[in-house]
Amino acid sequence: MCIHPPNTAFRYTKGRSSVYFKGAERWIGRFESVWGHGTDAAPRLLQRYEATARPMLDGDTWDTDRVRETVDAL
């Protein structure tokens, strides 16, 4: 957080800037469980959906039932 006098222009011209979050470690487990690297991780699930939906969108051949089946399988 940067505090400067009101009504003045602030220009950051040199040095380093760091931000520290107190208590962030409590969120690490939640984040890793959702965005980790396992088969149920969100990126993998999104890749599976994308692999089904993208060709349909590109080819203008949308199949709602097939997409539903893919989503249900996730």
C-alpha cells in the first residue's frame, strides 16, 4: 500500500515493490486442491470440456446432448 499526500501525483521511479498477505497460507490447500495437477484439477477439467466443445464451435456443429454428457462426466 502506498500512501502519499492527497492531490499529488505519485510516480514510482525506482526500487522494488512487495505485497505481503497475512494468513495467505490458509488458502494454499484450497487453491492447490482446485488448481493442482491431479486428474480432478480445474485445468484438466477445463481441457476435457474444451476438447469436446471447441471442435463443435469451430465447425458450427454444436451438439447439446454430447456437451451435457461431457459436463456430467466431469
